[in-house]
Amino acid sequence: MAANKYLKNNAGNAIEETSVDSSAGAGDAGKIVALNASGVLDSTIVNSKTSSAGAGDSGKLPALDAAGLLDSSFMPVGVGADTAPITASEALTAGDFVNIHISSGIKVRKADATTAGKEADGFVLASVSSSATATVYFRGSNTAVSGFTAGKEYVLCTTAGGVVAVASAPTGTGKVNQRLGKAASATVLNFQRGMPITLV
């Protein structure tokens, strides 16, 4: 789209000036702003950010991220999702239920019901590789899952990171029964950590 132009008074002389639909910074000071090709003001014009780096972003407008949500970095400490950054001791897949354990420091791995000590403490919404930092959610909605029946209760299963309906709960000596929550839809499990019970 061709840029719109306007006339500007320069020491008594009329000169042609081009409007801007995005800003390169101080060099664009005083120019007339135009809507961009999408018919909206560009984020460089309104000075918006999708995440906050702290005090250096003071005075900037918050903008929704690619998922249409406000990033938690905009919130003060203690406000927002109950999460912690923890190093993964194995590769994790988005939606995995995870177990926090000690292995040269605090680590996170896939939870499973095969044996006591690997029960679910939370879940992850993004895949991470081994030794990378995972954001572990300790409560709330796991939205990186699928195949659920709304209204049904789910428990930890013997497949690492996974769950099964209560009717298919693991059985056998040494296995762990742990309630993980109720499905709100086919793709949402509301996580409520249940007390793990080791079968004898």
C-alpha cells in the first residue's frame, strides 16, 4: 500500500511529508500516523509489549500474546498462575503430568503410577528438552491434552506423563492410585492433586 502524504510547513514553505504506519523511533518524531495494512495502529506506534522485562518497560502498554493472553511477566510477584521454573531431567511433552524429584538439585520428570515416588506434582503446557527449564503448573487447567470425556474423573496411569479414567485406574502391588482431576472438556483437565495411595 502506498504511503499517504501530507503537506508540512517548513519555515514558511510547504513541503511534502510521508505518514508512517510503524515507528523506527525518535527519527519519526512529529510525523503523522497512519493505520497499517490491517487497519490498526502498529505496536511500534502505541509502544506496546507482549511481555515485560521489568522496570525498563515502564510506561509501555501491555498487549495480548500469540495465544490471545496476557503474559504472566506483567503481573506482580504473587499474582498469576502458580508455577515454578524447574530443570527437566528428561524430555517433556506439552500436557505431561510431572513429578518433582531431587537429582543434583531439584528436577522435574514425567510422573507415572508404576511405583511410589513418581506421583504427579503438576503439569507442563510446553514441550522442553532434557536439561532445559520447564514451567511447571501446580494447579489450574491443563489445556495441552486431548481425548477426555467432560465430567469424568481421571487418575495417573503407568504411561509416563499420562492419565486414565478412574474406571481404568492402575491395579497391582506397588502401583500408585492418584486422582488428578476432572475433565472440563475433551481438551481440558482441571488439575487438583490427589493424595497418592500405593497399592499392596
